[in-house]
Amino acid sequence: MSASEGAQLIYLASAILFVVGLKRLTKVRTAQSGNIVAGVAMLLAVLGALVEYEIFSYQWILIGVAAGAAVGAFAAQRVPMTEMPEMVAIFNGVGGAASGFVALSVLWGEVVEVAAASAAGGGAIEGGSMSAAMGPDAAITLFLSIIIGMVTLSGSVVAYLKLAGKISGSPILLPGRHVINAILLAGSLGAGVYMSFSAGGVDEVIAVGLGLSGASLLLGVLLVIPIGGADMPVVISLLNSYSGVAASATGFIIGNKVLIISGAMVGAAGLILTKIMCVAMNRSLANVVFGGFGEDGGGAGGGASGEYVNVTSCGPEEAAMILENASSVIVVPGYGLAVAQAQHAVRELGDLLEKNGADVKYAIHPVAGRMPGHMNVLLAEADIPYEQLVEMDEINPEFPQTDVVIVIGANDVVNPASLTDKQSPIYGMPILEVHHAQTVFVIKRGLGSGFAGVKNELFERDNTMMVFGDAKKVIQGLAGELKESVPGLAA
């Protein structure tokens, strides 16, 4: 068997494992094993490339593997759950950068160096243009890979800075931004076509390639800066899709089938997830990308502004007295749960309630937290049974028959204004309809607004009681009170 044939078999195995891994990632119960399967697929893809190109000098490759593994292991162990969205944003950016730089390296190796080594041509590009030297399909794919990769890189960096609080999470709206973006996009595409089909010299190709990279980097920044924190889950999944498309384009450039397949799957999966996020927010993708959600700072009428009145609060002791007699409890996790790192305390409280005879479930909103699946990952870390995690559409009909709902750090995703106040910026967004439950406890540090910057009507409802404080300490206080008041729970 030749090296090429062996590589193709390895690529086939890798592609199959990518499909299996992606399929397993669609369910919480199998997501962990799916991630491992996908990791093995990627390892096989790298091995296949080494075999195909007959690379037998491995010292630098092994150094790169060791360095990457060390960084990955450190991040997996040390990055807290609250910073997981930032890490995902960085991963997206690294994927885009890899694709863009591979495309630039192909431009240099296949065009610039070949032309420079051509004594007969005096340094001219063979055939007079990139398309003649590489083929028009490869030339077009190359400049598209540069554009998408660099947009993904700079856009992901801005998303990271917003998530990490390094720059304002509010929309930063530049005058004439849409016109500027349109000019940059048209200019980048035009430069790419010119670079591919013009008969310019090597120096001209280099200059246009660098200019194309710079314009694409600037475009990525300007596309993400106007997007507010409430839309970060959508932005992250969209950038993930970009990174997949860029990888697939790079696969066409270097003729690597498994890179084409895996990149296409990532791109499609990211786009599907983006669509799911948009539906969950009742908004179009165009509105997310170009709308500047939250730009008025919550200054809309109705439920979007004003002081709170008729807010009822209680302490852990009073809340525990009601929980003691509850036969059904639904927990709604939000970003505040991640900030307080209260997932293990929530698991303990849930176990106590179940031991006391209550049916306990966890309601998951698609955009709760700051990245897709944030709450699922957080609760899975505390080993909460997967079957207790219930999606929004399935859990909403159960709220009217529920004795107690405990909302932990969630805000916009439980705001009834989305159903009633047409002046609210979040009007029409599907929510977890917790206000229909008999009693609602909202655990928050204060009455601050969520990412959308609007007032939450839930806080003023007659069946709602605010429990102010750090989520972890409040949950631990509830658990302690239950142990004291119910004989046998402490055992």
C-alpha cells in the first residue's frame, strides 16, 4: 500500500469519527464521549497529513503537539466555568487564524517563491496571474480563506474582549458603520479577484495580499463591536461557523479532503446553532449582526425602564419553609449561577428536595448564560442527572402546576415583559414562563438588569420573592435550613 493510499484510509476513518463525534455532541448525555471521539478524529487527520506528505522529520511537530497539549490541559483544568465563553471565543479565533495563515503560506510558497525561483520569468508569476499558476478555483478559494479567516480572528478577539470586560459589552456604534463595512467587504472581494486574475508582478501580489488581510481584520472588528452582550451566544456560534467555513476553504486550497469535510460540518453545525439561538430570541440574524441590540440602554417605554415598586423579599429561612412543603420544584439557572460557582450547592439542594419527596427539574433556556449550552455544561459539571435538564419548550407547560420555581441569576430569559410589553426591546422573545408557578424565588445580588438592560417585571409579581445575596451562599443557606427543619435530611 502506498503512502497516499494509506493516508486516504486514515482520512476516511477520521471523517467517520468526526460525524460520530458531532452526532454525540448533540445530546448532553453523550457530549463528553462525543468530544473524545472528535479529538481522536482530529489526531487521525493530522497523522493522515503527515503520511500523505511523507513528513518524516517530526521534531518540530512533536514540539508543537507538546506545546498545544500543555496549553489545552492547562486551560481545561484552570479556566473557570465563568470564563468558558471567553475561551470558546479564543478557540474560534485560533481556528480562523490557522486557516488564514495557511492560505497566506500557500500564496507565498506556491506563487511568490516559485516566481522568485523562476530565472526564465525574471520573477514573474507563471502564466501571468495566480489563477493561471494555481487554477481559478484554487485562486478564488485562497483569497476567500484569507478573508473569512482574518474576519474570524479579529471578530473573535473583540468578542473575547467584550466577554472578559476588557472593553464595553454595550454596542459601540460608529457613525456610518454599515457603509464602512460594505466598502470594506466590497473592497476585500475586489482585491481578492484582482489578486487572483490580474497579470501583476510578485510585489503587487504581496502588497494586495497584505492589504486584503488588513482590510479583513478591520472588517472583523467593525462587525462585532456594534453587537451587545445580550447577543454574545449568537456571535460565538456564528464565529464558530465562520471558523469551519474558513477551514473547509483551506482544505480546498491544499487538497485535504478531511479538512474540507470537518470544516464543512463545523460550519453547518455553527450555522444551525446560530439559527436556533436567533429563534430563541425571536430575532433574525441580520437584526443581531446589524441591529445594535440594547443600544438605547434600556430606555424604551413600559417594562424597559423605571424604578421597581412592590418588590417582596425574604431570607433563606422563610424560603426554606415554603420549599419544605413543595412537591414540585423547578430550578432556572442563569449566568449568576456561573459567577457564584454555585452548581455543586444547587446539586446538594436538589438532592435534599428529592429526599424530602419533591420532584426536581432544571429548566434550560437556549440563550441562558453567555454561550450556547452554557447552563448544560455547568450543571453537568455538578453531575446533575441529564434527564432532569429540560428544554424551554418542554418545561413551559409545567410551570402552572409547579409549586416553587427557583431562579438563580437569570434575568432576561424569565422576564414577562417579552410577552406583554410591545415597547420593550425584548418583546416577542420566548422566555421560561416561571411567572405562572405558585411561588417564584429569584436569587440575585440586587435588582440590576440583565444584558438587555431592561427592567424585569417578574420581580414585582405578587407570587415572586427576591432572595438577595451571593447565589452560592443563599443556596447553601437554603440547604442548611432544610436540614434543620426536616428530620432525617441531614443524615
